[in-house]
Amino acid sequence: MSFDDTQPFPIGANLGERSCTIPLWLAELAHQEYARHHTQSLHRIGERGGFSRAELVALIRNDFTEEGIRQAKKNVDGLTHG
């Protein structure tokens, strides 16, 4: 049996929001950028509830900075609360 890279990986939610999942291959892609800044393994991130929505957007944008996460949060909040 081959490895299934479409396994669900958790995306954490803010208080009052529903969490969701993304395919593992996307989480691995985001983790490549995350690993440039932190040493936590993808497995451990999954255990703690996954990336937040804003973290995921910032990671995909290759802008995993405080300002990048803050801007991503504004973008996500505008889509999910608007």
C-alpha cells in the first residue's frame, strides 16, 4: 500500500469557529516555510491542533512574519466573518 498524501491534516479555528482539515500534502508544503522559522515537526503541529487559518495563509504566501500573519488574519476574518 502506498502513502496517502491526501490524509486530513487539522487546521485550528479561533474560539467560536469550526475547525477543518486540509490534505497532508498542503500541510507539508506549508511546513517547508514554517521550518525556516521554527523547529516543531509537522507531526507535533498536528497534535496541537494544526496551523491556524492565518498561519496557513501566511505560510503559503511565504510571509511567516508577525506582520504577515496579522495581514493574513485580516484577510481570513474578512472572508469568514463578512
